[in-house]
Amino acid sequence: LRRCIYHYINFPSAERLEAIVRLHHPGAEPQLLKAAITIFYQLRALKLEKSPATAEMLDWFAYLAAKNFSANEIEKLPGASTLIKSQGDLKRLSEIQRLGINTVYERRTTNHYN
């Protein structure tokens, strides 16, 4: 018989996630990184079928940095296919990209988003 040990690890805080991203992208532009982390946590708060995790954040940030996006250009989630992990979440993604994450997040937090 084999035994498995289950250990839950809390999702990192925004500060810890920023440190993790900086380890992988030491030259990260500060405003872009802060904006990406804010948007990332807003996306997680939307209760997708499968919330993006740290690995997806790293992939998304690599895309944003490689394409030289600025902080004010990412509200509609360019390259967001790196963040989405299920077919069902693609519908929400199209709405987010059409309206912007801030609008969709605001609706969600005021119970207008299902």
C-alpha cells in the first residue's frame, strides 16, 4: 500500500505573487506588473470554472512583457488564453475582453454578474 500526504498551500498574496513574478522576470516594468497582478486577482474573484494559478500568471506576464504592453493597455486581457483553463470559461473571457475586466469585476461584486 502507498500512502499519500495531502498538504494545502494557500494561494500567494499579491505581494508574494509579485516577488515570484520578479524572480522569473527581474526586469519587469513596475506599473505593468502591478496592473497585471490586480487584473489577475480580479479574474480569480470572478469564480471561473478553473481559476488561473501562479503558472498561468507567469505565462501571461511573459506574453505581456514580450509584446511590450503598457499597464493601461491590459484591461481587456490581451493574451488571456494563457489564463483560461476550461472551455466553459471562454464565454466569460469573450465578455471580459469586450467590456474590460473592471466592468465585469464591478458587476460581479455588485451581484449583477452571474
